[in-house]
Amino acid sequence: MGVAFFKILGIALGCALKPVVVIPASVAGGAEFYQTILGGIIGGCSGITIYLYGLDYLIETFRTYFRVKRHHQSDTLPVKKKQVFTKRNRMIVMMMQKYGLNGIAIITPLLSLPLGVIIASRINDKFINDRRKVHIYLCVSMVIWTFVITGVCYLF
């Protein structure tokens, strides 16, 4: 019982970062089917939750403690700035138009969970404004990919 728990815990910790690497490695390492599935789902969905909801806290903390001081002219009226389209903004718009939330959710477990969640979070902030929907899509995708990758690894 104790060994199975630590196998599941190890798989879960790895799947919180890169499930497409950890799941085949765990199968090759001798983990049983249920251990791989359970560890993949628990680790992936926990990682998605931590990255999605912890990202705002980290960004706000960074802005609070590492705020860049700006020089203000107190005697003039504020000038409305024209919106600047940076490379990052263009990339986010292009990804949303090309793939949408479904596409980002599908490729997230294959790339890297932190990277996919950051992209999905930015798309949510600019287009969707429904963090719960993004969370559900990413977790459903993680569950499906865990079964697919584990099944393929056990077949071959």
C-alpha cells in the first residue's frame, strides 16, 4: 500500500509539469495502469488549478514589490495613450482566432502545463472572462490525454 502511494505521488508531481513525458516514463518504470491514470489526473488537474489561480497572485505580487517608478508631471492633464499592439498581444489574438479555447486546452497537456495555462489565462483575460470555464476545459483535456497516453503506452 505504501509503495503504491509513493508511485502515484511521484507520477502526480511530474504530471503537474510535463505529463506527456512522465506518463510514458512511469509505464516504462513499472507503474500499474490505475497508478498511472490516478497520478496523471490528480497531478495534472492540481497543477492546472495551482497555475491558473496562483498566476494572478504572482503577477500582483511582482507588480507590488518590483514596481517600476514612473515620473509624473503634476501640472499637466493626463494624456490618453494609444493602444500599442505588441508581439505578445498579436500572438494571443492570433492563437484565439486560429485555435480558440478548445484548441489551447487540447494542446496544453502535450506542451507543458504551465505554458498552456499561462496562454489560456491570457486568452481568458482578453476574450472570455470566465475562469471557471477555462479551468473545466483544461481539466477535461488533461483527463482525456491521460487515458490516451496511458493506453497507447500499455498497447506498445
